[in-house]
Amino acid sequence: MTEKPSVDNWDDFAGDYLKAEYIKSYPATLVCKGIETEFEEDKAKLIAIVEFGEKEFKFQLNKTNQAIVKKTCASPKELIGKKLIVQKIKQRNPATNSLVDSILIDKIE
């Protein structure tokens, strides 16, 4: 039988995509378990499957994070198995023109 989600906190209701608000302490370490790709409005998106704590999340790599990965890895699949040391930063959301918390890869080990 599957255990029911706990109503004592919000942990069981987190979405598939990793958000800055899910990480309570920075810098944080994520472990890349896999890479996925998808198209969104005819644009290719690169998504790392990362482990944080005891859960797996999707972590969509924006252009800034992709540039950081390119400096260390010859291809996206070389990211698999690596540790990503991340920081929280503020970035402007182009859709709303407001500053939002975002996750930046600081270092890859």
C-alpha cells in the first residue's frame, strides 16, 4: 500500500521541477542523475534530473547555467554523475519583468 502524503508540511506537495524556494540553505549540492531534452515552442530545452536530499527533481538549465556547464563538460551527457554546487540569485523574469529567486550553478565537481 502506498503511504499517503503528510499534511504536516509542504514537502510531499513539491512539483517535479526544482525551485529556489525548495532549497533552504545555500550553497547547496545537487547530484545529476540524468539528462532530458524537450521542445517548447520550437526551442530545445535541456533538463537535468537532479537529486537533492532524498528526492529527484527536474532542473531546467537556463542559458546562464548552460554556459557554465559548457566550460566543464564537452557534451550535456557528461554532466551525469557530477555534483552541482548551486547558489540562489535574483533574476528578472522576462514575462513579468519582476525579480525572482533563481538557482545558479556556481561550481561543478
